Amino acid sequence: MKKFLVAATLGLAAPAAAYADCGEVSITEMNWASAAVVTNVSKFLMEQGYGCDVTVVPSSTVPSLASVSETGKPDIVTELWINGAPSYNDLQEAGTIVTLGDVLSDGGVEGWWIPTYLVDAHPELATVEGVLANPELLDSRFHNCPDGWGCKNINAALAEAFDLGGNGFEVFQHGSGETMATSIAAAFENEEPWIGYYWAPTSVLGKYPMTLVDLGPHDPEVHACNADPECETAGKSSYPVGPVKTVVTTTFQDENPDIAALMANVSFTNTQMGEVLAWQEANNASAEEAAVYFLSNNSDVWSDWISEDAKGNLAALIK
């Protein structure tokens, strides 16, 4: 079964015949680990269960919605953290996109994190006031998100609102999610200082004990402004527990109701995704291999996502 799953996930198996009219489908693969797993699991189910010809579009939050707005593609945008996507509401209100469901059923946890060993030694670092008063305990550096991630804009606004620069901090922008994760791993290896943005579910927060810094109360209006690069009034607000959605273009939903119904069902708990990501890291596995791991060990979960015809096509894999 695993050999078949590997072949199918990598596009080496023939599409299923029952949905010969599915046609071409384009789906985002956001540039972080959990999103890549979602995309590869969804791609497998669409190709092998429904006979689709799936194109994966590497992207990130802001560019993916800009592309949908300008070109109507890709058809499916998944693992969209809408708190960091200011154009989401505009596109939905305009009828350009339809929200199908919560791809992370528990929502996403975002914020500023510090290794717990630092907070144990210096409890004052658990609050933003303590952070601002002690830059030397944190190497005077804040680790921010890469270009294209919605959190980059939010953290830049928070850095201005809390005057990180005036309090002795340099804001360091990472070039990729991989370098952010590597910087945390390096800090833990030597019990060195680290503060920056991160999120859950991730293998990093599953592996390394981190403490979420208290940034004060959440203000929805301030947070929305912070997420919008055109908003000129930066303010102080914590991150909310964020909805993480799958959206499709309205045209795609109208033309492909079976696939839209599938993608409305694709949903992971943070525990499920954290387990997959931890396995992926421990085995130095690719996103495709992590998808195989999930599909091989969780047929009781994903078999409820698919139609009866797709179940027939995938019957050999359902325990």
C-alpha cells in the first residue's frame, strides 16, 4: 500500500476513471510545512479518488490572493490564515471566492515566542513589558517572517507600536520558514536567547518548549489595521486564535461541486497535523512522504472526506 501511495502521490499512478470529467485543478502549496502536507494529501485524493489533473502552485498568503483577484487562479487556496490576509474579506464580499471550511479545525495559534528555559530563568520575559525592558537577555534581536507572509506586515506594525527599535532591538527578517526554524533549533541546542514570531501547529513548537509572550488584549480593529500595509496607524494588539480556511474561486465551485465538497471536508486537528509534522522532521521526510504517512495511518479520517465513488476508487487503501 505504501509503495502505491508513494507512486500515486508523486504522480506516477494513473488517475481514477470514475471522474474522467474532473479536468484540470490548480491548488496552492504555501511555503510552510503544514500547508505542504495539506496540499499533497488533497492532491492525492483529487487525482486518485476523483481523476483530476492537479497542478500545484507554490505561493504564500498575500501573493495567492493577489493572483486570484487578478487572474482567477489558482482554483483552490488552502491553509489560508485569514487574520494575515487583508484582501480576504474584500474578495469574499465581491463574490470572487467562497470559503469552504476550516482546514485546521482548532484554528492557528500565532504570536511572539521565547524559549521556556529563558522564561524559567527570567519570568519577566513572559510579558511584552518585560521583553522591552531586557533586550540584552534576548540578544537584542527579533525574528520576523519572510516576504509574502501576512505575519510580516503584522509584526512590522507591532514592532513600530511597541517601539522595538527604540528599546534596543533589531528586527531581523528571515528569508524563509526554514531559516526561522533553524534559528530556533540552534538557540535550543546551546540554550541561547531567541524571540520572534512563530505559530502552531508546527513540528518546531511540538519539539521545542516555547512560551507565548503576553502582548496584551486582542483588538480586532487594530489587528486588522496591522495586517494591512496600507493602514498608517500601527497599534498594540495580541494575535487572536486564527481561523485557517480553505477557499476556492466561485467559478471553480460552480463548475466542480464534487471537488469543492471534498475540499470542504479536508480538515486536520492541530494534534493530527502536529503528529505528521513531528514524524516528517524526525525522518527528514519530504512533504510528499509526510502525506503518505498521514494517508497510510489515518484512512479512518480521510475516508470520511471523500464521496462514495471516490471510496470505490480508493477502496484498497481504506482499512
